[in-house]
Amino acid sequence: MPSVVGVLNVLLYISDGRTLKDKRQVLRSLLDRLDNRLNVSVAEVGRNDNRNSAEIAIACVANQATHVHKVLDAALRTIKSEPRVVVENHQIEIL
């Protein structure tokens, strides 16, 4: 049975990012929530040294594309519900 891999890349603006420490605190909280609630792999993949901006990636593996879409859509909703971040751009890739 073939595996379906989905990746959600999200560019974020972090309003509470006065320092890199502030940014990392916001991101750690968000990434832990995504991991715990949705059982996905998450990581900061870009803009590591910018205190107000971050690029994160969320990956999901399943045996059906519909399930991958549901999980990644739920991840995007979770990110958008975080009041300390603004989604500037996002892209979903299904492999």
C-alpha cells in the first residue's frame, strides 16, 4: 500500500517577538501544541535569526491523501488560532 506524505510550509509574523528568546518561547509553545494534538512532525526551517519572523514545516504521513489534507488543514487552523502569530503565507504539498 503506498504512503502519502504531506508537508505544510508556513511563514509567520510573530507580534510578541521583541527578542529571539521571546520568539522561541512562542514557537516552542505552538510547535509542542501541534505535535501533541495532531501527532505530526514540526520544525522551524527558516528565518531562525529574525526575531519577528519564522518559517515552520509540518509533515504528515498516512495511507490516504484525504486524511493528510484533513490533518494539515487542522494544523493550519491551530496556527491561525494562536493570537501571537500571523500567517503571512502557507503552502501545502502532497507527495
